[in-house]
Amino acid sequence: MKINTAKRHLREGTKNIIRNGWMTIAAVGAVTTTLILVAAFLMLILNLNQIADNIESDVEIRVYIDLNTSEDEIDELGEQIASIDQVSDHYFSSKDEELEMLIEDLGEEGEAYELFEQDNPLNHVYVISTEQAEDLSGVANRIDRMDHVDEVNYRSDVVDRLLEFNKYARYIGIIFITALLLTASFLISNTIRMTITARKDEIGIMRLVGAKNSFIRWPFFVEGMLTGVLGAFLPVVLVLGGYHFLYNSLSEQINFSFVELLPWNPFAWQLSLILLGIGALIGIWGSVMSVRKFLKI
């Protein structure tokens, strides 16, 4: 495309935005409302995923070793565990270290367990981390069948529920966001369709004098893109300012180590760029559908 032609399409698309007045405002308002909801939902879903990932990363498999196992057998068991592909890390915790942690965790009540320091009844333990939380069940079942293993514990009920929650939250989020974007695209399509209908005589003349279909289409594509970008402006401002306020306010009040919001930078900037891109795409898509379906150019 020549530079002069591109300038002409951009100029005509911009004029159409101004010329259409209230219809443009309606389309921009539809995009703005949609993208505000999309931004809020994305912030919620992505931060919930972050929290869930933090919880999943803290989940470990604890392998309790039989009390009568020798040191050589313990080392051999450690080598077997390390050979499992899904195991990302593992370390050995002696029964004395386990007793010290128990006493420390219980605080004043743990002082009573100091009596067991001379005759420690606890097991030696291997603590294991996996590459992904989905691997926990399979790795735990595999280790449970190994020799010299007394018990394998990884809080399967909590992990399974968390993974299921994550799965359904993602599905619901995708469906909801898709529905919002389709609604915005439909509204933009209708707005541009009305502008095309109002200019059908002009378009007919352009075709009679030999204007190509692409030459007629481009100003409408530009109009749709600008409508989407204008509609994304307010959501971007709300994301940059609102999330900065929420991040600073909530981060000071959250006392749980696993509840950690995504940092404002770069998350807010990335989300803003995504919103601008979504706005432009649904505007262009609305224009494409109008031109193809209603003018049949």
C-alpha cells in the first residue's frame, strides 16, 4: 500500500469517527464498558492463579522412612526418588531435625516433647518437590510402592481441590471474557453497519468509477480500530491507577506468605497493552463483519 493511500484511509477513518457523532460515542461506550469488565475479571483471575500457584509450590511430599531402615538403605531410597523425572528437588530430614521442628512449631506446648530427645520415636523423612502440582499424586503413588517407605503424605485432599478450583475458574473466565468481547464486537458491527448504510450511495459511486474493494474497506477498518482504541482508553487508566492503589493497600494488609498479588510493574502495563490490543481487534473484527455481511462488497 502506498504512503499517500494509507494516509487517505487514516484520514477518512478519522473523519468517520467524528462525522458519526452519537453512534461513535455509543460504540466507544460499549467497548469501554466491556473492557472495564474484562480488565476486572482478568485481574481477579490472574491474581487467583498467582495465589494458587504459590500454594501449589509450597505443597511437598513427605516420605516417612521405616524405623528399622539402615543408612545405606536410606541413601538407596534417596537415589531412587531422585531418579524420578517429575521430582524437581528433594532433601533428607533426620528424625532429630523433625523433632526440633515439631518443638519449635508447637511453641510452649512443644517443651513437653523435649523428653523424647534421648529416645526419639519419629521417622527419618525425605521431603520432595515436583515440577508441577499435577505430578504430586503420581509421584506419591510411585514412591509409596518403594521399599523401606512407611508412609507418604502430601495433603492430597487440599491439592486435588485446589487443582479442580483452578481448572473451573479458568474455564469460567474464558467463557465470560469471550462473551463480553463478542458482545462488544456485535455492537461495533451494528454501529459501523449503520454508517455504511448511510453512505451506500457514495460507496456505489466509488465502485462505479473503478475503486477496488480493498480501497473501500480500509477506511471502515481504520474507523473500527480507532473506535476500539478509544474505548480502551478509560479501562487502561483505571487499570494503571486502580491496580496501583489496590496493590499498595492490600499488600500491607495481607499477612499470609502465599497470598501475593502480581506486582504492579510490569503486570499493569502488560494488562494495559492487552486491553489496547483487544480494543483494536474487536473494532477491526466488527468492521470486517459489517463490510462482509451487510454490504457484501
